Amino acid sequence: MHPERGAALLTVLLLVATISLLAVELSDKVRFSTQRTLNRVDNDQSFWYARGGEELARAQLQQALKTGSSALNTLLAEENSSFSIDQGEINYRLESLHQCFNLNHLNPQSDNAAGSDGDGDGDGDSNDISDRDDSDQARTNADNSNSNSNSDNGIGTDSSESDNQLDPEQASKSDHQLARERLSYIAAALELEPQTAELLRDRVIDWIDSNREPSGFSGAESDFYNGLELPYHSADQMLVSKAEIDNLLTDEQLPASLRDQLCVHPGSQQLRINPNQLKPGQAGLLSGLLMGKISSDEALELIEARPLEGYSDISAFFKESVLSNKKLTSRDKAIFSLDSRFFRARVKVRHYDSYFNLTTLLHWDGNQMLPLYRQYGGEF
């Protein structure tokens, strides 16, 4: 007997088993690396498809704005647009940001929050992954074009009215006070508790202002946010994106019914509502903006009575039977305009097994459509 022969056989078997395990592990790593590379290629391709969808949306908006308000209203009325790509599909939809309450309207540092732009440059940090290229020039153009928009014929003022067409109570209030009250009326029209509007209002004001004193009972400054599990500072400037609300309130604190009526105009604190772009679901918003002078049911009736082609003149809106007998002041009317400058484009791409969402805030400066803010990911 030669026992060393058995030992050699065991050694050979052990070596074969070890090499086999190494080969399997190496094969798994190669396969994983290959799949990761393919996924990255698909994601990169989806990203550029999404940017292509954004460019298409920008071109359509720009063409519609140059054509006229009727073309714009028709484009915005489309719920969703889609077209096929190689091994996938691109879906996108366009939304006006003149059918919602601009949170920057609550800026306490303005003497005329409803009718003039803020001095803030609109730049701000956010916890969202975002792309802000071209934003500095775009926001500069936004400031200039918005200040010029006050002279447009579409603004809801009437030259036949005198500036003192105000009720005594409203005349004594600043624009900032009226902005706060409008938000409270909107919450009430949506049948929410007064504390909900108070919490949102105070948190937004403290997020914007540069002092360190909480605003009201529900306010919160940097000292509050520094005590959180993931601490951060208040922005001390106007909001750039609606997503910044997530820094201020939880989903439980801000009901979806109110959140859906909110938006942000980067770099602008104007409140401009286009009656041609209001939808039936925004009847409560319209009632609140007019501070309860019409009920939600009357607001719904007003929206549904709108001509199919929309209003060609803002005065026709105020001549509707629902409003004609209401005592609307010049300050009530000043927030309405047929001039639209801020929009949101949402793009969703499916390419092979890869999905990619892109949300872009767009601003029309009178000549071209410029991106103000991009957010990658999130809901479509």
C-alpha cells in the first residue's frame, strides 16, 4: 500500500474544488459588472431621453405662447402626451404655475407682495438632487420680465376704477397681511383646520426671512431645524422649489388637498392667477383667493362657465354673473391675469427595464423658454 497516493488524490480534488469556486465567484463578478455597466448605459440613455422630452415641451410651450392664449390653453388642457422610442416610451405633461398659490407671495420683506417682484435671487439649497444649470441668467430674466408684466393688458385692473375702491378693512392692511389671510381662506375653503394654514404660513415665512425670531406660535427658525436628527439651516431667502416644503412640514402636517394648491415661482413673489387655466378641482383655491367673497360652489360654477376658447380679455372674467354682483376691490382683481410665465414640465421615460423621471420649472421671458430648476426622480 502507498498511503501517499491517497493524499495526492485528496490534494488534487481540493485544488479542483478551490479553482472551481474561484471560477464561479469570478464568473459572478464579471456577470454583475457587466449588468451594472448595462444598467448605467440604460440610465444614461434614459436621462438624455428625458432631457429630449423637456426640450420638446419647451418648444411646444414657446410656440403656443407666440401663437396666442388659445393655443396655450389647448396645450395645457392635454392631460398627458407620449411617443414611442426604441425599446421604450416617453410620457410628458405640461402644467401652468398660474393656477396655484405661489408660496413666495408670503415673503414678509416686500411692501407689495402681490404686484412686484422680490429682491431675492431665488438661489437656495434644497435636499433634493437637482440640476440648476442656466439658472442664474434665467432667474435674472425672470425678475426683469415679471416686473415688466405689470404693464400687460392681461392684469386684472380696470383703468376706470379708482385706487380707493377698497373696503375700509382691506385698505388698512399691507399686501403681506392680505397674503397671509388668503392662505387661511384657501384652507378654510378646503375644509381644513385653521391651524393647518397657520403652521404652513409661519414655517414658510421663517424659511424666507433673514431674522432668527420665529414668526407666530407655529414658526421655526434654524435653531429648530438644527435640533433634528438630520440638522440643517433655514434658507433665509425665497423658495426655489415646491420640494422645499418637505424641509418644513411632514405629510401629516400638510394635507394633500392643500399641498396640491401650492406652487413656487423661483425668484418671484408675485401672485398671478390665470382664470383660463383653472380646473374644477381648484374651486376651493379660487374661493380662498377672493377671501370668501364667493363660495366654493360658486367658484366651481364660474370655472365651468368659462368659454371653451378661454377669456380673451380679463374684464370678461369679472363680468361673469358669479362675480358681477360681488364687491371685488382693485386689490382682489390685481391677482388675476391672462399672462402666464411660469410652467412645469414632467417627463417620464421607460427604456428597457429602466425608468427615469424629470421635473423642470420653466420661465417664459417674453422671447424664450428658460429652465429655472430641474429635479431628477420623484413622482411623475
